[in-house]
Amino acid sequence: MQRVGAARDLVLGYVRALNAIDEAMRVAIPSLERLADVLELARSHRISRSGHIGTYSYRVHGAGCRFVSDNGTELDVDFAADGSEVFDLWRLRGYGLSLPESVDVTDEDLRFAVSSLQPLLTEVRPGWFSAAN
């Protein structure tokens, strides 16, 4: 049960980190209405596809963006067609492994943790999740 608790804490930490990134990016780029707008800004060349904003470096990719905090913690997120932030178990594991005190949990424990956090989290399509607003 301790492993499941660690997985649950990891998922909650990811959501908190995602919210902190969203807030920091909105402060740094006042025209940003939602974090997904970073994609459009990069595609229209108003910001670089990679760079440093506030305490985060970022790299826009395909349907998402990878953020790295000054302490080395990595958070990768994709954006759904409606602009909501979505993530899968691979992104959660990557986040956990990048923490200053690395957290390595199994996909099984992460699946259980994510399902235990509903309705805070919603499965938007098989294997992909979004935090409720």
C-alpha cells in the first residue's frame, strides 16, 4: 500500500507542478489565456520553440511542451484540441524520475492512483488524463 501512496503523491505533485507552471507562464506572458497558448505562440514565431521563461526552460513539441524547472524537475504535457492539459502514465513516470528525490513507481500503481483521484482527474481518452478545473 505504501507504493500506491507514493504513486498518488506523485500524481498530485504533477498536478500541483502543472498549476505552478501555468501560473508562472501567465505572469511572464500576460497575453497567455491558457497554457496551451504556448503552442500557438511558438508556431506563429512570437516566442521561440524553446527557451527560458521565469524559473522554467521549455521546449514545444508536437501537441505539447516539456518544462524543466531550475531544480531539474521535468514536466511534459500535451494539449487536447480544446486546449486542456492532458498527460499519460509515461509523463507521470518521467516527472517522478526527474524529482530531486527520484520517485519510481509502476504503471499499475499509477493507474490505481489515477483512478482513486477521480473526479479530481478525468480520463479524457484511454490512458490519457486531465485535471478537473
